[in-house]
Amino acid sequence: MLAARFYAAKDIRIEDVPVPEVKAPDDVLVEVHYCGICGTDLHEYLVGPIVTPSSPHPLTGVTLPQTLGHEFSATVTEIGSDVRDVKVGDRVSICPLITCGRCYHCRRGNGHLCLTMACTGLSAETGALANYAVVKESQCAVLPDSVSDLEGALIEPATVAAYGVDWAGVTGGDIVLVTGAGPIGVLSAMYANAIGAATVVIAEPNPNRAELARAMDIGPVVDPTQDGFSDLIADLTGGIGVDLAVECSGTTPGLTTAISSTRGRGKVVQTGLHTKPATVDMMEVANREIAIYGSWCYNLTDWPRVIRLVAAGKYPVAKAVTSQIPLADVVAKGFDVLVDPRGDQLKILVSSK
């Protein structure tokens, strides 16, 4: 089968490798339909290895090269002897996190904070930028007929976005600001809208991304570097500030905008990952008693709930997809396009066919 294998920064190779095998009783072999290219994948491509293991991973034992891909939908083609919850032919969305089940956080139901956590497509035997992958039964969530294969591949990033908003909390009628209109930013805005925000404002300085976000008709999309931005926030909030800011750009300017736009005793959640330290005016945070939340991944139990929201049409995740490409072209038409600051793509899905 074909697989996109990461060796080092700017070194992803499309290789012919053996189809992975079902070995453990709870293993599930799946044929991949679609896989998204995540910001984490892009960071690996530009400056990695970061989370891909250059020495044996403590939980999975794997090391580079790594087949990438952790946002995916698939069909079950083979199951281990103890598998009961999925069957051959089921369409599934995969939760890629692999946890130890015994550390402090795992025993308290916070598996996403597992001290030795691994991830399919980043630090595991297989990944989904390939024709097939092997996962555990516990990673599989069956998709209803009303959720397409394309939507199934978006459940993982949609759940990242949902978790950040949930962690900080939205009350019905809140005014929410999302800084950064990348895939997670757009999905965060959709989710906040779905669960009761009165108005969702998206702040995005890149005109290409701003135009893509504007076409989704979620709420006002404005350039935070322009003079009219602060006036818009003041007009919407009576000069008080937004109730919640969801920072999705992973930049100091984005975080500064989020904090300065938030009301006293409001909340800021950092959902976008920072690859270098950010500068924060803690006097401003203290003076207005702003609560800042860190957000990492998602609860492992979130998958069925997010799938139901998508199935009900309340979380229109497919709107985030701007391109579909074949696996063979994943570097030239996927990674290279997405790391180009002049690029006009939002979410690219890779078809394994």
C-alpha cells in the first residue's frame, strides 16, 4: 500500500509499504477514506521532529520514520478476536489518542493528559495518510448514515475546537470572539454558534482566509489590525468586551487581541498551539480578572456527542473543506500549499483512493 512517511523536516516520502496486520485481540484494520492534514503535521514538516519520536516512544515503542495522518474516516475490514463494538463493513471515525490507562490522569478520566500518550499518525505503528491503518477497538466510533465519510474525517479537528469552547464555557446569549480563521478557528466559531452564542466574531488579518470564513456566514469577520476592529467589538458589547475569546492563531498578536477584547471577569481559551513563548500583559489580565484556559486535545468521550451534532446538521463541519487531493500528491498539493503564507486553502482532505 502507499503511505506518506515522515523522516525529518521537509522530508516526507510516499512509499510502498506492507499493509499493517491485526495482531492483538482488540486490533481493528481499517481502510482509510479521507484524512485531514493537521497543523501538527505541518509543524513536523517544517521543523520536526517535534512529537514524532526520534527515539523509541515510551508507550508504543515506535520511532521514525512515521506514517502521518490522525484526522480520518475509514471502513472496518478486519477485526481481532475480542472486538465486539465494531464489525467488518462499519464506517468509522477514529479517535487517534493512545493512552496508558494507568497514570495519574488516565485513572481520573483525563486520558488526553496521559503522561505517556501516543497518537495514531504521530507516534504509533500506523497513520492514516495511507491506504490502511490498524487501530484499537476503543478508538473507533461508528458513523451513522447521515454523516458522510468526508464529515467523518473532520470529527477529530471538530472535537478539538469543541473541547476548547466547552472547557472555558459558553452560556446562551454570549458574545464570542475567535482569533484566527484557520481550520480550528472556523470550527470553533461554528461550534460556539451551535451551542448558543448570540454572536460570534472572527478576527483574521489574512484576506484569503478572511474571505473563506466570511463565506461560511457564521458572523462578522474582521481584520484585527485595522482601526475599525475595536469599534466593532465596542458596538457589539456596549463597550464592555466579549464574554469569551477563543484564541486559535497560536500567535502573540492573536492572544493580545483576545485578551484586550474580553470583558472584566471574561474568559480566554488558548486552543491554537504556540510553537514559541508568547508575551502576555499579566497586569491587564489581573486588573480585569480575566481567566485564561489552556486547551489540549479533547476528552476521549467526546466523539459520539460531536458526531450527533454533525448528524443533526447543527455543526456543519464540511464547510471547512476547501480542497480534496489524492494521497500520491500529498506533499506538493497538500503540505507545500498549506505552509505557504500566501495560500488560499483552509482544510485539505487527502483521499486514499
